[in-house]
Amino acid sequence: MKTPFGGEGLVLSRFWFVVCERGCWNSDTTMGSSPSKPQLKDISVKRGDAIAFTWTANCAVNGTWKKDGQVLTNSAASSTSKRDDQAPEGGGRISIRHEDYKQFHLTIRDATEQDEGTYTLELSNWLGAASGSANVKLLEYDSDWRNLDWGDTENMKRKLGRFTLSNAQIGHLRFLLHGPVGYGKSSIINSFNSVFQRRVTDKALTAARSETSHTIVYKTYPIKDNQGRVLPFVFNDSMGLENEEEGKGGALTADIISALKGHVKDGYKFNKGSPLCEGDLGYNGNPNLSDKVHCLVSVIHADRISGLVEANSNIMKKMRDVRRAASDMGIPQVVIMTHVDECCPLVAKDLKHIYSSKKMKQAMQHCSNKLGVPMKCIFPVKNYHEEKEVDKKTDCLILDALQKIVHFANDYVEDK
């Protein structure tokens, strides 16, 4: 006789007891129940941690676990339909437990890259079948894909403090920050100052997340060390970009390009409706090399790059237009990716995971593809925004980015 599970040779009274006990089929419900679709959730796991799926079926069913279409079994067992709590023998990594035809457990210990993929639980009984799937991703690579000496912060600070410009005609290198509203441009300036002053500073005013720019004045910010000495580079903060048509919100592309050329005087108040023109108050008609920008620094939120590309086409167009103008002038360009702790939970726990994190690398690659900036010119950092004290790991990322920006800009002015 065929059992309701589709097999043969099972004593019917035994099955009747099981399903009646579990409430799936009783004397009042002669039709029984078909299985509902398993609702498995995607898992992102750290290398070496365990992967665990559990599902409780709505009725008595047979179940099979698969990975990428291939049936999974216990590491040292031949069946996927065990009804007890028996663990795999021989120290196997895969453990499959099916309890009373209703609870289905899959555990994989010591996750590695080979465990990434799509996992499916297939359920069936005599009334029907259902299946549900979820993806497993590892959060990190086997090793760092970019090298960084985490113990070199003092040496980097010392070198930058003593940096000698390659062109004696200028007194400093000038870096222009630009990017969408609320992505951390002003916080970057405060973070650079915090590193060198060995305390958290707030010289460039910042605001909580906003849809409109907090920065309305073009201002130059020098960087000073804890002795009050001015370092040989300055940052200019600009009004943030907004997702509006040109002239209806946020910084105008023409004003950012004018700043690149040195035409915007310090203290100029941005006008959303009209670009700065020759003869206007705040227009520098005869800029020298020191007035011009020596490196364009685009600021991108690490956890919002996908949303920025999909929903903010106006912003992306403005950023690409500014980059194109900078390229025409030969000005080097970099991207600083902020809020890295929001992008990846591994990085949130420990910044040292930043260059082994898959999510971080994917975010950087996505940014590179959409903005056209090479990966080598993208630098992830964590700004100081809620901390009371400076931190060596945070300092190290900030200094590494600044060191590269300084060298790119110095190469640019060398032959000017």
C-alpha cells in the first residue's frame, strides 16, 4: 500500500498516529494539508562561523535540502531524511536533522567560500509539494585585497607634516570636496583635523541627515597639527548636490567647475538659482596656481551608492559633468567613501576588516563603474561623528586616503 508520503511498506496506523498527533490530519479533516512554501532568509556570514537554516512545516512532510540544485547529505551519512537528533559522524561540517516530519534543520560549520550559493528546502507529501530558497554569502575574502599597515599612523602623520611641495610657486595644495547632500563632506574636514590635533574637532559645521545642503558658503579650511602648525594643504567645502534639475536645488555644476579653475573667492555664498559669473562679487578674475584646485575629492556614502545610481540620476549626471571638466583640466580625482561602518557589519565591529570585506569591495567596484574612477583612487574611511576620542584604526584609514590625495595633487602641480 502506498503511504501518504508516496512510499510503500509503511504501516498506515503508524503514519495515522504521527499526523494526528501533529494536527495535520485527523478524523475531522480527511483531506489533510499540503505543505506551505518554506520562507528561508538570506544569510551573510563571517568566514569560520556557522551557517544555520531551520524551518517548521505546517504539516507532516518529507524534506530534502539542496545547494545549487545538488542534494545535500550529512557529511558522514547517506540519508537526508533522518528523524532523530543524530549528529554527523567523523567531525563532518554538514549536519542535517529532520524531526517528526515537521522540523527541518541544516547546519554547516566553519563556513568557507565554497559554501556560498543558493540553498533550497523541498517539501512534499501525498497532497502536494513546495520549496523555498535562500542565498548564503561570505562577508569576507581569505585575505586582504589591499595592503595597509595599521601600525603606521605616527609615521604617516610625521611625513605629511613635513611634506615638501614640488612647486615653490604655491604655498599649499588645494583639495575641493564635492558630492551629494548629507554624505559627510564637512565631516571629512573635521576628521582630518582630528587626526592631526589628536582630539575630535568640529571646525567645519555639520548637520544631521538632511535633504538640503548645510554648507552654503565656499570656505577654505587649513589643516593644523596639535602644535598649531599649518600643514601644506587646504580643503575647500562646497554646497552639496541635490536631486533636482540644474538651477532648482543644491550646488550648480557651473559653480563647482569655476571653483576648479580658481574663480570662486573664499567666502562666496552659493546661489542655487544663478551661477557665479565674471564681474560678480566673489568672482576671482585672475586666479593664480594656489587659487586653483589641485585634486577633486568626490564624497560618496558607502551604503547608498546603489540607491544613488538608481534614484538620483540628476546627482550622478552632475558628478560626472564635474569629473569630465576636471579631466579636461588634467586635475586628478579621487573618491572618499564614507560611512563604511554602515555598509558592512564586519567593518562596523572592526575596521581592520575593511579590505577583506566583500561588501566594501563590491561597493567600491560599483562606485568605480558608475563614476568612472579607478579602484586605486577610491578610499574608504570612517569619519569622526559620534566619537569623543580619536582612534588609531580610524586615523589610519583617514591618513592613508590623505597621503594618496597629497601625492596625486603634488604630481599635478610639479610641472605647472
